Amino acid sequence: MTATTPAARSIVRRTPRVAVPPPLVGLLAGAVLWEVVAWSADAAFLPPASAVVARLWEMTVDGLILSSLASSLANLVLGFAISLVLGLTLGVLMGRYRPVDAALGVYMYALLTAPSLVFAPVFFSLFGPGRASIVAVVVMYSLFIIVISTASAVRAVPEHLTEMAHLYGASERQLLLKVVVPAALPLAMAGIRLGIGRAVTGMINGEMFIAVVGLGRVLTQAGGRFDSESVLAVLLAVVLVALGAVGLVQWADRRVNGWLPRTARE
């Protein structure tokens, strides 16, 4: 029996390991479970995952998904942009100034917990069955979580940072823009990530219950025909939109907070 020297062991090539991303593992496991349950149940309301994916591909090739997706994305982008600007502004003001927090805080929390879809008839009466009503629903879904998260992030800014800025003669405007907002952004981005998910929910609900347009129109028509494959295919498209939107926000988070250590961002 010959002993292997360290030098000999160093030249032995190791077989490279292929790392499978955990999200992909979860996706494949869920798809397999869905397929097995669907074939076992043999129910009309639960088609197999393979049939749903095939139906989604057919609808995409026919242009039904892509033409509807353009309208839905316009509603989503416009509504979330409004929520982002208002949410960050109100959140910074509430977190920095106690009178503003005392005046608005209780209403922000109340509107966050209230079912946002109950305001759909109000928006329908005010704006009619158009894009403005859908955008308003998107704003109602996503605004308040951004406001509350941003306000909490501003309150969590260490006091020694603001005190140091005051010692160096920083004005209130300089304090907000150069100290408070950059220090609060890592925590505020968590609320933005939650907000974009809620915005997608508001988009599809507004399109279904106010103005039958975009992906909401396709979903409503498929539901009226009791077409389970088409309904689940559209829902799968909505999930893909949500994943893409969250991924875009995470990319922006890495760009904005790239100066932070990874452990601090997490």
C-alpha cells in the first residue's frame, strides 16, 4: 500500500460540482408535485403543469399574452412610480418630523390594513373605467407599505450621524439628502420590494374588476369559459411579471446600496 504524498494529491483533478440554484430546485419540485397531483386527481379544474405551460406558450405565440402584457405593464409602471415618489417623500417626512408622523401615521397604518380593493368602486365613480382607475388601485395597494417602511428606516438612522452633520454645520436640506436618506435606503428598499409585489396584485385586480383590459381581461374571459388551462396560464404569466419586477428592484438595491457590506444589506 503506497502512501500518497501531498504533491501527488495536489495534481489529482477533482470533479467540478454543478451547483443548482435553490430557487430552481424549489421550482422543479413544485412542478413535479403539481404534475403528480393533477394526474392523480384527474380533475377538470386542475390541469397538469405541462398542459398549463403548453397553453401559455400557445397564447404567447398567438400574441394574446404579449399584446395584453403591454397594457398591464403600462398600468404597473405608472402606478408604482407614483407610489414610489409619494411613499419615499411621505416616509421621510414622517420619520424625520414628529408632527407629520402624528398627523398622518394612524391613517397610513389604517389604510395599509384595510382591503385595498374596496376602494375600486370609488375610483370607478371618480375616474371611470379607464387607465386612471387601474393606476389608482395599484397606488392603493403599494403606497402605504412603502411609506411605513421608509418612515421606520428614517427613525432607525443612528443619532450620531445626524449629530456629526450638525457639528459640521449641515443645513436641514443637506442633512436629509446627504445623511438621512442614504443611511435609511437599505431598510427602505425592503418596503419597496414588498411594494412592487403588492403593485402587481393591484394591477391584476384593477384590470379584472374595474376595466377589463390587459392580462385581467384575458383572465376574466378564460374564467367565464371555465377554461382552467388558460386561467392558470395567465396566472403563471402574472407570476413571471412579479418575479421580473422583484428582480429589477433587487438589481436597483444592489446598485444603490453597493457600498454596504453584503451582510449589512441582508
